[in-house]
Amino acid sequence: MKQTDVLVVGAGPTGLTLACDLARRGVAVRIVDRVPEFPHGSRGKGLSPRSLEVLDDLGVVERLLESGTTHLPHRKYRGAEVVAEIDPEADRVATPDVPYPTGLLIPQWRVERTLRERLAEFDVAVEVDAELRDIGQDADGVTATVAGKPIRARYLVGCDGGRSTVRKALGLRLHGQTPDIQLMAVGDVEVDGLGRDAWHQWFAGGSAIMLCPLPGTTAFQVQASHELGPDGTPLEPTLETFQRTFDRVAGIPGVRLRDLTWSSSYRVNVRMVDRLRVDRVFLAGDAAHVHPIAGGLGMNTGIQDAYNLGWKLGLVLAGKAAPDLLDTYDEERLPIASRLLDITSERLDAVLTAIEQSGGGVDAVASPELTQLQLGYRWSRLSRDAAGRSGHVRPGDRAPDGLCLDPVTGSRIRLFDLFRGPRFTLLGLGERCGAALDDLKTDVVAPYLIGPGGLTDDAGHVARAYGHDAQVLVRPDGYVGLIADAGDASAVTDYLRSL
């Protein structure tokens, strides 16, 4: 039986992000999904600023930006009357350190298709109609039964959603609660009689219907209260029930819904596992934590789970880090998942309160925390301060973007372009760092001197974020791992050796 390095189960945004990250590192990866054909429903429809940074590193952000939209106004109605309109991200503009200040509205199926196209560039294809039936582990790897056949892998990652087969095979449970909040019906429809210039929202009498145009398509995502049957139970969402809800809640003649291509029901869950790893098997995304819909953090948190795990698996499989490094996936991502469950619950409460007032709507969800730019790992064993600095970025923080000038070419260079790829990046801030960078002998780190004799700081962008006279080691996932004194020639080598 031929062995692969990593078997990824589930080809949604989480699994595809992980597969792309592993493939670009030269890791042998297979990715399987039980579906017979790729999903076409919008499901999630937004990428956070931090997820856009991840997808920039993976080389697909420009394709996604071309397919999505930003700054879509939220238009709230009472019948045909517009009672309020707002762009909750109107004041967010790009800066050198934050190139993607707003979320991107884009249907989930397009994110998945773009990532599949990127994965194909590494000669890896998703294997569909390939349902996982069972897994077994030993000291050397995992044996998975997929579509009736065994697959042998050194590691397996379950990215197979809230009903995860992998999670159940591990005997893990999603702990938490399912609040007593009404079901939401969702679907993709065509709409006659409404413009595509806003996210249209109606709230009346405890019911709601919202129609959001999906960029790059002729469809709208509809989110609505469930219609109820004679016995008071929710009816399955259909084109007829969506139209009935619209007529009852909005009551605008001439607006017709048609061509329902996908529908589902959504119930609020606030749940997560208490561990993300069992020996050689990992969980990521909805398989590990299920979020309230408010803020759209489900897809985004899964993408960042994958980004955190990918570089660690890559180093271990390449023999450049000990297997203990994989323990830090659990250490770093479990607290993040827990905090994000709290945030999305808080934002859902804010929305439910807002819609009780005229002009209130889902824009009440807006919060700087939803950008995910503030999340970091200061508590992690991988975050080390050997310089004792105050201010500026700290170990565990997201490494900001910035602009430098190459003294040879005179061209501007983004820090994110220096960070791109599977290696660590070492920024030497000031000429005192020159000797330490010259002495560094490893292919795991790409060193860059910022200052005289190297890349020159441009307009203070880098200095404001990172300071002066220090070495800053940026992890492959764009977080600061180490800050050391400019003249400390052994700090980076010692850090890497400890991995």
C-alpha cells in the first residue's frame, strides 16, 4: 500500500487551504471528500481581512478580489420604505501595514473553486465520491478506509465539517450549547424587482428576510425566518416558502424570487472540542468548532486553523522539527476557537437586539475583532522575547505588512512579499544586525537587513510597526516568533534548535 504524508478529509475552505499549504512545501498530500460533485451553494459568503492575508500568501488573493466585492451597503426597509442605509466598514481604508482593511463578500463555492485551481497547480486534485468509513492508528501512521479502500498516511487531518466522521471516529464530542433561537432558512435564488447595489433587509413582527447579491453571479443569498406548518413546526425551505416569507414580511408587490438552486436550514450552535489532536490525527474548522453565523467566522477560523497547522506539519515531515512542534497546534488554536465562540455569540446578541429597533440590521455585528487582525499567540511557547523591548509588535502578534525600498533597484517591496512562502523570515532592523544575519546558516530562514546596506525603510512604515535595532523572526504563518537584540548572533539559531 503506497503511503502519503498527509491525508486531508474534507475539501471545503479549511481542507483546501491546508492541502495548498502542504503541497507548496513539497509534502505528499491527498484530499478526499464524500460529495459526488463539488457544492454550488453560497453557504458562507465572507472572507475576513486576516483570511485575505493568508490567501495572499497562498497566491490566490488577487483572483478572489476580482470575484468579490467590498463596501456593500446594508439597506433596511419597512415594507417598500427605506428606513436606514449604512456601510459598516465605510471608515476602513488600506494602509501600508493593513492592505486588506475590510472583509470580502464572496460566495463560499467560489473560494473553494479558486483554491482547487491553486491546488491543481501543484498537481493535486480533490478526490470526490470518496467517503471516509474508518480510521486506525499505530506508531508510524494512520490507515483510513476511504470508498472501501485503505489509504496509508503519516498524518490525517479531519476538515469534514460539523458532522465530522473523523471527530466521531476519535470519540471526541462538540461541547457547548444550542441556544433556543429560531432556525434560519438560507438559499441561493434569482430575484426580479430588486437592485444588486445593496444587501436588502426586512425585520418585522419577529420575522426576517434578507437578500444579499452574490458578486460575480446573478443570484442572491436569501436568509429568512422559517415558515411554520399547521402544527407549528418549521417547514423545509423551498422557493414557495421563501416567497411566502418575503410577501409576509416585506410585502412589496412585483418582487419575485425564482430559480432556487440550493437551500438549507441553519440552527445556532456554540460548540467546540476539548482537544484538536489525538496522536497522528488532527481536527480543523467546523469539525472542531461550530460558530453562530454572526460575523461569518466559521469559514475564516477554519482557514486559519489550516494555516497554523500546515507549516508545522511541513517542518516535522521534512525532518527539520521534532514531532512535539505539533502539540503547539492544540496549544495555540484551542484558545482562539474558544474566544471566537464568545465573540460570535456576543455579536449575535447585538444583532438580535438591533433588529428590534427601526433601522436596525445585521450591520450591528460589526466589530474590529471580526477582522481577526488582532488575534495572536502571545501565550504560546513559540513566542519568545529575548530583547526585552516595549511597544511595537510583540512575540505572538500578527506581523504587519509594510513598505521598504530596495537600495539597489530603488523599487518598493512589501514585507508580505518577503514573508511569502514556506520559510521563516528574519528582519534585521538596523545595521547592528548585519553580523548576526551574515552568520545565519540555515535554509529554514530567509534573512533581510532593513537599513543601511540592505532594504531601506520607506517613510517609516516598517519602523513604526517593528521599531529599530532588533532582530524579528516571523513564522511561516505570519506571526512574530522571536524578537532578539540586534547583536545576538545565536538567538535565532537557538530558537530554531528548540523546535
